[in-house]
Amino acid sequence: MAFPKKIVLASGNKGKLREFENLFAELGVEIVPQSVLGVSDVPETGTTFVENAIIKARHAARETGLPAIADDSGIVVEALGGAPGIYSARFAGENASDQDNIDLLLERLEGESNRNAYFFCLLVMMRDGDDPVPLISEGKWHGSITQRQEGDAGFGYDPVFYVEQHTCTAAQLDKTEKNHISHRGQALNALMKQMRQLFA
């Protein structure tokens, strides 16, 4: 079975799209955002990362007839009992911007000495809309929340996520290096290993 030539990404997030495009380019796989194919957003009614990713991937695969990949990811902050977690993208409200979410996170952590956090990414690949055994992978990237924003690369919470081994925030990392060590990079590498076995 050969690698699919085209996979729909069940997301409209431009930052995620760039990361997926870069990582799949080496395999000759075209990643197409679901918005280009007219796929509507589906309510994320799950209570876990894996439930939400499955909901999104199955919906995109059924709507397009193509294999689909969905990512559900977020930041987990120890001092906030795991929040924002699955609500990371809408931490400050349904239509919150990245800046709104960062501002609320820093506000909630004001005066807090424990700033440990990690990014978590859960990926699901559905070969079709009724795939009973989707491929599932995950990645976890440990760091801490800074007192203020640094860097203008990346997206989401990257400007306040401090990466100790590089002594900078995720938003200050080189794109190639970030793709190599990030939660999404880890999950994608694990997914690619499964895909190579499946499509070998």
C-alpha cells in the first residue's frame, strides 16, 4: 500500500499547517487544510485530547473522502491543575486571540512560583471516515511559563513557553529546531513511523 498523495488537515490553524507541510514534504505528501475543501468546523465535544482529535479527523475524512489528520493539542500548567488543557485555544473565550489567552495565563500565574508546564499533542490519522483503527500518536514537551513574552516566531503560547535546554522561549527557536523537539514534532515523528509500517 502506497503513501497517500494528499491528506486533509482537520484544522484551519495556519501555524499548525506550516508545521505539517514542512514535516510531510519529505514524503511527497500534500497537506491540504480542510477549509480549502469546504469542510465545516465540527464542535469539539470531547473531554480529552484523543476524543477531540478523533471527532475532527473522522468529520474531515467523511466530508472529503480523503485520509485525514487531526491534532488536538494544548498547554498543561501544573499550578492551574492542568488548565488550560483541552481548552487552550479558547482559554480566554470562544473567539479569543493568542494574545488574549497569553494575557489570561500570565494573569492567573501572577505571584506563582511554580511555573512548570508542558505542551501536549495528540494526533489521529483516519484512512477514511469509517476507519475503526485510526493511527494515534502523542508528544509531550516540558518547559515553564515565563514572566513576560519573548520572541515573535511560532504561535499560540510559544512566546511564554521557556525551553530550558535552549535558554529561550519556543517563539525564539529556529523553525527547524522547533519542529525537531516540539510536542507536535514528537507526535508527528511517531505517527510517521506508524505510517511507514502501514504503507510500506
